[in-house]
Amino acid sequence: MSQPDRTDTEPQTVPRSDIRNVAIIAHVDHGKTTLVDGMLKQSNVFQAHQEVIERVLDSNDLERERGITILAKNTGIVYGDITINIVDTPGHADFGGEVERIMNMVDGVVLLVDAVEGPMPQTRFVLRQALQRGHKVVVVVNKIDRPAARPDEVVNETFDLFIDLGASDEQADFPVVYARALEGRAGLDPETLADDLQPLFDAIVNHLPPPQVTLDGPTQLLVTTLEYSSYVGKIAVGRLSSGSLQTGQAIVQISANGETAPAIVGQVYVYRNLKRESVDDVQAGNIVAISGVPDVGIGDTLACSEQPIALPPIKVEEPTVRMVFKVNDSPFSGREGRFVTSREIRKRLFDELESNVAMRVEDTERSGEFVVSGRGELHLAILIETMRREGYELAVSKPEVIFRQEKDGVQEPIERVFIEVLNEYLGPVSEMLGKRRGRLQDLRHGEDGTVCAEFLVPTRGIIGFRQPYLNATRGTGTFNTLFEGHEPMAGPIEIQQFGSLISHETGTTSAYALEHLQQRGTFFISPGEEVYAGQVVGQTIRPEDLVINVCRTKHMTGHRTTPKSIIDSLSPPRILSLDDAIEYLGNDELLEVTPESLRVRKRELHHGLRYRADKNARKES
């Protein structure tokens, strides 16, 4: 039987010319958030008397402290009669899950590239995500006022990157805008910039496509991110691909595994400037937010009840690193945290999965222990720091790589490592990476005496690499990593081992004891601190652990030594940040994390039990 002719009553796909949905992507520190600040300021978002802080979209305390974007955020500005929905995305690959899902919500991207550095490792990652989804790109060469700016070369390097990533002819024919984002200026020629960002706005409107939507089709919205409100609860955010949404509308929630549940739209919002603006209804093409669906999750489709059709789910790369999170059972447990029980920690970890699509949490056979997997050490460190600021108290293990069992054997994740060092440090760094099974892929010498090199290194060779690398380059080197894929497991990795200085007893550290133990290594503690038996109080210069008494006091004698003179003679302790502490951990150690403290400790605190376990392990080997 022949198919019936298409009728005019069937839904038609049309462009929404009054809307542009755009993601801002770039390598870390290339100026994404600063550019968004400038766009907001020039769109009359702020009142004349209003004080405007820098990095206005980075509202998270951790984002401001670290100077990076962790969570994708969106806002909407009006340019002429066109609404430009802007999404600011993270530049670090550890938060690639944010980038991957945001690409489902936009129709084009603005790629920022530093006029001196050119395309960098994370530039490759974020651009690859955009090109794979067929998005067109506006390239912005930023910071052209820097003394060493080379805009023409950077444009050529960016074009080469497009070709290398398999861009189509249409994608590779990108417009270029030159900018000084900090000054809020842009232009089509690096020598003649306008006094504002109008050339950038024009490029977005003229070169990035409007959303293609089915206005009269059935309602379809893919939930891309979640927000929370103390008034209305969970808020689902995504682009409305088809149909319309109204307050009080009956819809169907379709989960990623195909399960359906009825729901009622509570309130519909659109983004205007820096606020969610309540509206009665909204048409397809817009980035919208809705309340009233309490159990909604990222990747769910919200559809009309008459024709519930699911959209393709969000695909995210699998985690590569995992850590054990467990209840803190140290002698100091419960002193500083508000949430300390297994039930509280478990709930918090599984709640994280609602918004962090690149993370995984598993229960274990051991009570109070959970395996948390993520995209890298930084990905997991941010979660740990967030939890401690929320009042949680816990212990975490050393990060370990996640291996895959394939038909032809075990495979491990591989990272592409990009280093930039002075020429004099290339030899030591290459030797370090060689011992970690690194393979040199590319080498470029700069005119300023620096060397840029690319290595393929197993992920397990990168764990614990940062501090030795900084030591080897006297703090002058930089390195970035990018997940490359999986390969058959390489051989053993040679990493220089240093033992730990372990407190022999519980008590208060004394200046007298530390003075006489200085030659044993580097301390993490100062005089007058409370420590417990089994706590790691420093690092030895030898590969073996050493148990010491840091609480020993001076016997009464006729000789008088002032405490101040002893303290002045002590070397300053090494204060471990969260990143430092995670990197320091050995296989038999844990990091105790509380709202106020970070303490490295042995998994087994009792010296005798730890000694017997080590002795038995040596016999078996």
C-alpha cells in the first residue's frame, strides 16, 4: 500500500530566528568567564549604580578561589530583537561531563583562544565535543594586547586543529573576531578594535544558526542540568525542542532507561540576564527551566502526555579514576563535622549523581565504605572539598585507575600529556615520564627558550606526578592532560618512593621533640598540635616508614632553654593542601577530611598490627 501524501497538518520544522543558543568554550584561563562578564555589562544587565563583581557567573566559592569554572551556567541577554542564551562551560577536562551534556542544549559555540598561547590541550577537548555534534563555531582570539601576541599564527594553528579534528568544510570556514575581553572590546581586525563587543554580537547573530524546532509538534525537552530552589525544590533545565510548555500542563517524565511517570508542570522559567524569569508559557527553541517534577534527573525527557516521545539520552565518557570514601574512624572523629554517619555520607554521595553525570558511586561489602569514580583527581577533589565545606567528615583513599577487561586482555586509560618547560628541564622531565611509561609524541622548541612536548602516558603514571614535576622544573613548568583512550596495560611504573613519619602516640607535639627529629625528614605539623598514634606527621628522606615520638618533652634539668629559641630554630612545616594530601597518599594510607582539618593517617593505626601485616606480606612475596 502506498504511503499517504504529507499534509499541511503534519508538524513542520522551522528556524527560530529570534533566538541563538550559544556555548562559550575554551582552555582554562583563556578568558571565557571574563568575556561573558563583558557581554553582560554591555547588554544593560546591570543598573548604573550597581556594583559588578568579576567572574559574575562563577558564583561557587570554589570556582572563585581556584579561578576556574566547574559548573556550566547559563544566562540570557537581548541584542536588538534577538535573545542570545549563553552557556559558560568549564575548560578543564576533569569536568568534561559538564561540557558534553551542555552541547545538547546549544546550536553553536564561541571558541576563545589566547593570542599568545594559541590552541591548548583543553581547546582540543572542548572543540572536539562541539564538532562531533555538528556545531558551527565563531573563533575569538583573545588578549591580543599582550606583548607577545601573535594573532595571525594563532588563527592558522586553530584552523589546523579544526582539520585535525575532522571538521567539515562549513565548520572550518569559521569567522574570526579579535578581542580584549577584559576591556570589553572586539573587532574583525587585530589592529582596529571597536569600543565595545558589537562585532562579536554580530558574528554570533550572523554566523551561528538559530534553533530548528517543531513549534506545533508534541512537547519534548531533554533535561540537561538541574538547579535547586528552597521555594519550589528541584528545577529541570534544558532546551525545548518541540511544542510548548505552560504552567499547570500535564506531561510525562521519561527516564533514561525508558520508565515513564505522569507529572504536572509547576512553573515555567526563561533566563533573562542573571535571573530565572517566570512566564506563563514558552515556545520551542528556548532554553527553559521548569519546576514541579520532584524526581526528575539529567537525561530524562519531559514530553506531552498525548504523544510521549523520548529524545536520545545524553552520552558521557566513563570515569577513569576512583577513590574509596568511608566513615572517619580516627581518634579525633566527630569533633568538627556535622555529618559523620555512614547514612549521611551515602545520601550525600548518591545525591551528587543527580547533577554530576560523569561520576559514579557504588556500595561495597564493607559497612560505611563507598567507591566513588570520576574523570580525574581534580574531579574527585572538588567533590571532597565541597563536602567538607558543607560540614561532612570522612576519610578517603589513594586514587586508583579503573582498568577494563577486554577479550584480548586488560586495558588501562591513557592520557595525552602536554608539558611546557624551559629547555634545561626537558631532560629530567622526559626521564620522569619515561619511568612512568610515557612515550614522546611531539616536540617543539620556542624562540623564548621553552619547549612544548606531548607524551602519551598511562593514567596511573600521572597520579602523584604534579609535585615531583614542579620540583624538577623549580615551579616554572606547566602541564595539562587530556584523556586519549584505552590501551593494553603497560609494564610496571617506576616512581621514587618516600616513607612517612608516623606518630608513635596520641598527644600534643612539642618543640623539643621536633627539634631533635628535624633530620629525619619534612614535617607536616607544628609544635602544639594534637596528633594521634598512626597519624602521618611528615615525610622521610628514605623509602621506609619511620615511627617517631613527636610528643616527647624535655626532662627537668638545671639548663634552661627558652621555647621561643627552639621554635625559631625549627624548619617551617609543609602545609598540605587538599590536592597535595591526595597526591601524597600511599596505598596503606587514608586522608582524614573534616571541615577544619586535613590529616594523613595509616589505614591501620596500631603499630604492632601494621608491623605484623607488613612482615606477613614480605614472607608471601
